[in-house]
Amino acid sequence: MSSMPVFGPHERWRLTHLGRLLGHALRRFDERVLWLMAHSPQVPLALSNLAAREQVGAAIVHITRHLPLEGARLTELAHSAGMTKQAMADLVDQCEAWDLVRREPDPRDRRARRIVFTATGRDWLHAFERAVTQAEAEFRAAVGAPVAAVVALGLEAYAEGDARATTAAYNGRSRPRAP
């Protein structure tokens, strides 16, 4: 017998506050994307099987979201993902074992290494893009295009916050800060 906690009317805010809803929405969205990846004929078979067995998680998702096509140093990648260098190194090791990324010498500094996508990693990235596009279309269909547009604009504005300068610098773009 499973017992679910019972919250009184004065405690319901704990279940419905924005942070909790965002967390649930993110988990649902990521689960859908990974399900689509597990069933995509464009995903390399070994990775598709890992996704189908729910073995794909933070490693691939973080690398997929944060690694630029031209590659990045481990410290840059960790900073972009909001992780420690050690935690990112573990994720890179896992993705390297799955042939998604490789470490290669940094042309700007021979002592440094860059993390870059392999051909398999680029295939994964393209399939990830298709899955995200489909999951976003499903979201728009579920809530309606006007609501989806407002949600996207609101989340973008909220997520950027004061991080605009940092994000712009990392991506090589200069963007003015909002007052």
C-alpha cells in the first residue's frame, strides 16, 4: 500500500508553486524527447537501445545541450552546464565511451584539450534536434499556440535574468543588457 502525503488547503502551494511546475514540465519534456530518441531510426542503434532502456540521462542531455559544434574545453563546458569540472569530466568520459565525443588537442593551447562531437555524436545531435522539435510541437498542440508562445517568451526572459552577459560572452555574441 503506497501512501501519498496529504496536504491541507494552506499547504497546497508546495505542490503548485512555479518551481515545482517547471521541474515537472522539464522532466516530462525530457522524458518525451528521450522516448522519441529511443524510437528514432536516425539514432545510432546502440544509443537508441540505451535510450529505450532508460540508460541515457544527464550525460548525453548535458553534452547535447551545451557542447558547441566547434567543441569546447572541459572548463567551458562545465561552466555552460552549471556543473563542476569533475562532474562534467565524468559525463564526458561516459559520452566518450559511447563514441559521442572525443578529446583532441586545442589548437590555441597545446597543453589543453577540447571536447568535440564525433560523427556518431553529430548524428545523435541531429536526431535530438528533431525530437525536441517534435516535443515542442506536441506542447503547442496540447496548450495552444498562443499559450505556448507566451510560455516560451516568459521562460526565456526569466531564464536569462542577469546571466545575459555571461551567456553572450560564452556564445561569442554581444547583447545589450536589459535595464
